Amino acid sequence: MSNIFDIASLPTFLTQPNRWLALETQKVGEIQMLEPEILLKYDGGDAIKHTIDAKLYGQSLQGLDRMISDCLIVLSLQRLPRRGERAPLLLKAREGVQSSYGAPQLLQEASQLLGVGVPILTSIGPDIVGYYVHAVLDHFRGDEKSVDLAINKMAEMHEVALKAMSKMHKDSLSILNDLDERRHAETMGMQDLLRRSIASNGPAAAGYVAPVGESVDTVTFYAGKAPPNIIRLADAEAIRDSQKVDWQPPKQEVFVTDGFKYHTSELSIQNPDDEGFLMAEVKDPVFLEDGNAYTLAAQKRARIEVLARRRYKNGKLSRIHILDFVREITDRAA
């Protein structure tokens, strides 16, 4: 059985002029429609006149769609979304509701849910989606304490959903025992997945807040029992600033190598600004040749001197392009 998720405008009340979107749930084949549990509200600015800039409105909905899609994939498949992958949500236009924003509204239809996504969405879906969106926005406006609390809460909720799912397999004790043994490891693994997914949602967060300060004063997201998330101008500017990138001029640098990927033209190097390693993108066409200097050095985890440029996002190193090979550094050469 599938569920239909309907994002549609609610009537705009004269006493509280703003823009509303509602995410409603309806079981296929049944007449009963549940009350909306997810709401998106725009206040102030153009919303006072029951309007909103269409382009910014679209960016906002697309940003929210991206965050929710990534949340569903992480929770249902217990892995990060692949590039271009979306949860099975179809966007369809439908007529707007009388007294609401006049542009066609969006209908999101979940034609099929994956794995544990079914019990998660039918029991704690609105709540966990709310905490995820909250965590994404708080991460990019610099409130990491709130992010940690949200991640812990989502991991706990996911564990509850897994436990509920295991009860559906009472005829298989091995599944129950296996889940009990792995529960702690899976909870910690889910926290890491959520943290990595949240960190990748910067563009979605910037799109979501696009109308704030340009067309409306605030945007508020309500989902289940999760705390409402209000984005004001200062928050929107912080989120937008977090996505600004700074490419530094190319310069010669020394990196410690630790492997490579031919198919993506990437070289694993020790992070020059932090602990651990990162993948540097090699723009030098020599990298595609067999037995090139980069791969030979990487096989030995050698140090190399190269011409490279760094990209910083929100003050943190986010990417390195290697443009040219200078030399491999040996103890004698050093």
C-alpha cells in the first residue's frame, strides 16, 4: 500500500495574511484524509498582499523537496543519496485553492516507499522530517548545538522504527536477535549518515530561504511534533553566506598522497588544514596516462609538490584542484 503526500495551499485568512503550504496524508483506496501535519508558512513582505515572487517561491519549494528527499533516502535505505537520486516523489501541478496564492500548487505523490520508510513515515514521518529540516537549517546558520540535539533525536526515532519493524517478523527469531546485537552500532552509524547528509544540503538550504529578505520577511516550517523552525533575515543571510565560495590563486604546494581513483580523476591526499584525508580533483591530463607520476607516488604514499588551488566555503577548505605535477619529494630531495 502506498501513501499520497499532497503539498497544497491552505486558504489565507484575512486576520493573518501569509502563505501556507500543507503536506497531507491519504491512504490509497480510502476516503478518509488526515489533517495536514507538515506546514510551510511565509509571513511579511509580499505575503501581506497574498503574493510571493514566483521564482523565489519555486526555489524555496525545490530546496525543501531536496532536504525531504535526502532525509527519506537516508532513513529508508540507511545510506547517503547518490548523485541525482531522489526519493520516489513525483511533482504534479494542480489548481490552487480559492483565496490562496494563484499559481499552480505542487502535488507530491509517494508512489512507493522503500524499506523501513513505510513504518517511519506512517508513524514518525512528520516528526523526523521536521527534525531533519531543522538540523539542516541550523547547521548552515551556525547552531551546531541544536544540530547535535536533532541528530540524536532522529537516531533515537529511527531505532524505535527499526524495533517496531522487527516485531513484524516474529516468525524469524534470527532477525530479532541480529537487530538486538547491531542496534547500538546502527544507531551510531545513522547519526554519522545524518550528519554527512545534513552537511551536503547547503544548496538546498540556500534555495529554501531564497524568498526571505527578497519577497517575504520570514518562512516557518512545521512538521509533526518537531519544534517549528523560523527563518528570519539574519538566518537567511547566514545560510546564504555559508554557500559563498572563495577560490584562491594557484600556488605550489606539498601534499602527502594516499591512493587515487582513475574513474573520477581524484587523488587522495592528507588534509592540509585538518585531520584525515580528502580527495583532490586532478585537472592535469597526465593523470589519465598509465604509470603517471601521480599514481606512482600514491602507491608509495609519497609526498609530492604540485601546482594547486584551494576552494574555501564558509571559511573551510572544501575542494582542491591539482593543475600540474612538479616533483615527487624524497628524503634526499627534501
